Amino acid sequence: MENVKKRSQTVRHIGIFLLVLLVGLFYVKWFPYFQKALAASSTHSIGDAIINVGKEAPIFSIESGMTFTIAYFNSVWKAVVLGLIVGSLVQVLIPTQLIKKYLGGSKFRNSVFAMVLGMPTMMCTCCTAPVAVGLKRSQASVNSVVAFFLANPLLNPATLVFMGFVLGWKFTFLRLIFGVIAVLGIATIVSKVSKAKRVHVPDTKIFDPIEETQQGVIVRWIKAFERLIIESIPAYIVIVFILGAFQGLLFPAVNSGQLNSGIIAIVLFSLVGTLFVIPTAGEIPIIQVLLALGLSSGPAATLLLTLPAVSIVSLSLLKPVFTWKELGIIGSGIILLGIVAGIFGSFIL
């Protein structure tokens, strides 16, 4: 009788989680992106660039920082809220046994499964970070979490469609190929060097909703939700402001008209693209404007991979559950692949 009760509770919890996830994704992602895809097919544009590309800008500007921060959060706040909700709910509604079964292994197939799960959620790198934290605290393996985290921005189906209509389908195929390489390759490498294949949870009852009986689901969800907010939002806002304030320094090639081609430009934009933060599909109008200003295909291909993949903001949001070494591998892996993508793009785009 007790087992039947637990199974019923499990089914109910999973049903609630899926309802929140699917309704949230439809409202925040799927329906708006469908409309944007229709518009992109006819206008070949998805809006203006979020940074001041092609305009003179000081190395540091408080006004630029404020403007960028407001524009950025106006674009992503709904997805941020959804990410916090999903990242906290996964810790209290989904049994750790279930997560460990499908996402707890360190095998290549676990990374592939996590990558597939990450594609339809379509979140930007910062919005998916709370979900990644929640999965890792629920004992998902390192490689599964990294694959899910990177697949969201890099293999977003809507972004790939936007890219084809705005930049051309060669850009889409390049992003798809290097996106898969980045997701599975970096996930595998991080898993190999990580000391802990799974998260060490001192008290599994805190994270297992099936065994936890001392507190109600709502109380445990509020605690998980508050923890994610405290760990992420303050640093999130501060770092986004700093990046916006220094965009004149981070994009010198845009402001000076120099370094628009060649290996130096590819390396420069790989570093900048990895550091900088953008909303979902924000790389597309940026690259579109830069190409119109004379940027060559090599650096454009580099930004195509590095801008959406990670940022100093999203990596900082992962710090509660990842080591500096693991975060360094993720960041440096994107930088190196960005350089390779740039060199490759110089010949095929």
C-alpha cells in the first residue's frame, strides 16, 4: 500500500513538473519564436543588435552599462523566471532515482540524451544555468549537466531557423556542426577530468522528494527557489552591467574599424564572444550588422559559436555546483572551438 502511495505521488509530482515546464516553454519560448520565425522569413531580420555595433563608444561608460542592462533584462526576464522555477522544481518534484537513471551516468549516451533534452527548452546560456544547477544538485552527472547546459543556446532549433533566414543557411549548418562538437566534446572532457562524476549530496533526503517526509513540497520548493535567487541574481545583474559598461573595450574592432579579418580578429572575437552575454538569438543581429560593416566571414563564424555558448555571467552562475577547473575547461573549450570555427568559416562562408 505504501509503495502504491509513493508511485501515485511520483506520478503526480512529475505531472505537475511537466505541466509547468510545457506551459512555461510555450508562453516564453515556443509561440513567440514561431511568430518571430515567420517574420524573419519575410524581413530577413529579427531586430536590432543589443550592443552599439558600428558606433563610437568609450572604453567605459556607466550610461552604456545601464542601457545594456535594461535592454538585456527586458529581453530575458521571462526566461530567467522560468529557469529559476524549473531549476527549483526539478529538485523537489523529480525523484533523484529517475534523474540518476537517465542523466546520472558518465557514458557518452548520457551526454547525447541530455543534449536532446536541452534542444527544445531553447534557453540562453544564463537562463539555463539555474536549471543546470538544479539538475546537478539532483545528482545528474557532470557530462549530462554540461551537455544540457550547452545544448540550450547552441542547438536551439528556433535560433537555427532564424539564422538561416537572416544570415544564410551556410551559417546554420556551421553552427549545427560545431554546436554538436562543442556540446558532446566539452561534456566528455569535463567528465574525464572531474573528480566527482556525480554531485556529492550529504543528506539525500533534502533532494529526494519521494523519501522526504518532514516538509511539504511547497516549503521545499520555496527553499530551493530562494537559494537559486540568492546564488544567481545579484551577481547576474552586476556582471551584466559591467560587461555593458565595457562594451567599447570588448568590441574594439567594431568601434575602430580595425581587426575585421585574419587570425588576430578570430582570436579576439573568440575571447570577446566567450566573455560577453547576450539573450537568445542575440548573436544574429550583431553578426548581421558587423558583416554589413565589413567584418569577414572568419570572425563572424567565431562569434556565431562563442557569443551564445557561454559567458562570464553564465559560468559564474554555475559556480555553486562546479569547480573552477571544470568551469575553466568549459570556457577555454569554447574559446578554442571558436577559433577553429572561425578558421573553418573563412573558407566555406
